[in-house]
Amino acid sequence: MTSHFFTRDGSTWMPQYLTAIDAMTCIGCGRCFKVCSREVMHLHGIDESGEILGACDGEDDDFDGELSRTIMVVDHAGRCIGCGACARVCPKNCQTHVAADKIVA
Ligand code: SF4
Ligand code: SF4
């Protein structure tokens, strides 16, 4: 994988890819999803034990009464362009980002 990235004016730029979100800390506020243009993460429901019940798609989002809370899940990590917008809006600092030259393909 290349480690050389550039902005339009030729300046060097190091993408910071979103690789994980801490399920214990995330409050499911949805801010990261709103600012991401790449559909990298989606809101999921979890039960009391922390088991993921599925994506919240607007239908049956209470998961037959099993829903305890919602968290954001990185379910399409490969779509990330490393812009860092999600990190700037997260109120819980629960995301992990890895520089493009450090990531394992
Ligand atoms: S770094 Fe940018 S592209 Fe990647 S998940 Fe965050 S907002 Fe989306
Ligand atoms: S902005 Fe942070 S706390 Fe809010 S859903 Fe995204 S990862 Fe979770």
C-alpha cells in the first residue's frame, strides 16, 4: 500500500482511517454518521449483555424488546478516506484512527 498522499495543491496529506469505535464508550449520538460522506459506520442496537442485535434501519428498531441501547459500528471500514471529520464531532473520543502509512492492508 502506498504511503504517499497529496492534496490538490500538492501538499502531503496523511489520511487517518477510522478502524474502530469503542462500544463501551459510544453513546450512539449519530454525529459521526451525519458528517461522514462514505457510509463507513452505521447505528446498531445492542442488548443488555452487549450483543449486537443488528443495524437500526427504521423498521423493528426495538428488536422485539431486546434493545438496550444503540452504538455506532464500523461496518464498512474499507470505504473510509481518512478525512477525520468523524473524530472532530465525537463527544466521547471513542474512535480509533490509524494513519494510512501504519495500516495493515
Ligand atoms: S475519517 Fe472521514 S471517511 Fe472515514 S469514517 Fe470518518 S468521516 Fe467517514
Ligand atoms: S460521534 Fe462518537 S459517541 Fe457519537 S455515535 Fe459516533 S462514535 Fe459514538
